[in-house]
Amino acid sequence: MYKRQTIFSAFKHAFNGLWYFFLHERNGKVQCLAAAMAIGGGWLLTISPAQWICILLCIGAVLSLEMMNSALEKLCDVVHGDYHPAIKIVKDIAAGAVLWVSVMSIAIGCFIYIPKIIVLCSGN
């Protein structure tokens, strides 16, 4: 049985997970770069507060789901190190969820950024 953890140790474990994800997972690095680009684009194009909320929610959704996908893949590898059709389905569904939220986030980004880029390029 586990000892009840303090709030400090709970945050420590959470930050360890974040640190591991961004330092060791390739997709963590890629998603972090994409998030930085989205934030930089918002800053350069001076998006509205409501648009910032949409962008930050998309970044949060993609990063959170990518972290869950990475954790699930690691767990599946520990539980069943060899190939197994059921494990493949679990991993494929988790990867599909990341793909889905990423595509939706890109669509939202296009709705926000493209009109601003058009205005910027047209000189108005």
C-alpha cells in the first residue's frame, strides 16, 4: 500500500513527468516547437484575447494528449514488450487521438492566422 503523498511531492512527480516528456520524447520536442511557433505567431500578428484563449487551449490539448499517448505507449511496452495485436490497437487509437486533436488545432490556427496574414500582406 502506498503512503499518502503530500501536495509538494505530487507537484514534484508532475514536474518530473513534464521534464521527462520535453527532454526525452521526440514528439515532446516537436510539439514544444509547434507551440512556440503558435505563440510567436500570435504575438507577431497581435491576436485578440479570445483568439489567445483558443490558441492556448489548443496547445494545452495537444500537449496533454501527446503526454498521455507517450505514457500509454511506455506502459504498453512494459506490460507486453513483444508485438501483440491488442497492444497495437491501443497504441493506434491513442496516436489517432493525438492526430485528431492536432488536425483540429491546425484548422483553428488557420482560421485565426490566415485572415491576419492576408491583411498584413495586402498592406491594409
